[in-house]
Amino acid sequence: MELAELLDIRPGVTAVIGGGGKTTLLRTLGEELSRTHTVLLCTTTKIFPFPDLPCARTAAELERLRREHRLLCAGTEVPDTGKLTAPETSMAALAERFDYVLVEADGAAGRPLKAHAPWEPVVPAEAGQTICVVGASGFGRPIAEAVHRPERYAALAGVPVTAEAAPETEAAVLAAEGLHTKIYVNQVETLWDLADAKSLAALVDCPVLAGSLHRKEYFPCW
């Protein structure tokens, strides 16, 4: 089975939040789904454009490009950064124009794990599901090193910021935030990583898929 089927990605808007691998997850899902459907990749925060995809930076460009391509990205340029923010076209209108809209709804500053500030994530009201990405490479490392917003993560997990991140701390943070409908544990490259993913799955009450986007290998944990 491919990743989109394993994650049960349904038509409409899907939000992706969390740590290491959100952008790669969007691209992987986009490639799979666009074989037979139209797919838009975008953000509600800030991302770099996908360099090898057509990118619509205005509503007019979007209307033109969507007639020529099954897979594209869209967003409004952020001056002097090279990044894109949310598209000019509303999320509701995008959902009408594309079979699938995949939205990166927060940032993690390159860290495999994260806790969310009160104003995060920016999940569209139209989103039918929210996938939280957890980077397995963060487990066994100090929270201060592996986590974006480590102080908040430690407080939610009930441990000192000097503690190591672990499936138990991640489960506590996920439960306290309650932002997701399912979890994808990325960066599963070893049997130890898979064991950590399964430990996390045993502590949460939603579907968990583990895998490696790099290797395109996936392991259901529910």
C-alpha cells in the first residue's frame, strides 16, 4: 500500500503539523495522489516553494496553472525571504478547485519534535483531518536539543527541559495539545526507531503510522 492509502487521505483539505518531515510528507502524498487527481500543496504559515513544481504566486496564476498541471504549489511571496505564505485564494475556494489540498500548518525550525505555542498551529477550518508528524530521531536526545519550543514541551510532559525526549513524553504532549486526528512517525530507520514508534502508538488513542519517507517504507502501528 502507498502512503496516501495507509494514512487514509481523503478528498478535501488535510492539515499537516508537528516536527521533522512535514514538507517531504506533503510532496510524497502529492506525487501519489496526483497520478489520478488534482492536488495543491500550500501553507497557512511559511514554506519555501517546491523547486521542481509549478508554483502559483497569485490567484490569476493559480487559475492558469491548475488547468495545465495535476500537482502544483501555491502561496503569496514573503518579501526578502524566498518563502511563501498562504495563497491569495481562500481555502474554501481552493477546496472547490482541487481534489486534494495539503496544507503545512506550522513550522518546527528543523527539529524532529515540537510543542505548539498558543497561536499554533494554523489549521484551516476546512481541514477534514490533521496529521501530526513526529520525528523518531528526536527520541533519546535531550529535549532542549531535539524539540522546537523545548520549555513548553517539557512543561506539557511534566519533566525538566534537561530530560530526554521519549515516546512517553511525546504521548503526554500530544494528549495535552489534542491537535491531531492521526500521527505519522517519520525517520524510522532502525528496529529501535520502530520500537519507539510502537511504544508511542500504545500510549495514544488515534491511528499511528511509522515509516521512512527517505526509504518509502511504512509500518502501521495500530
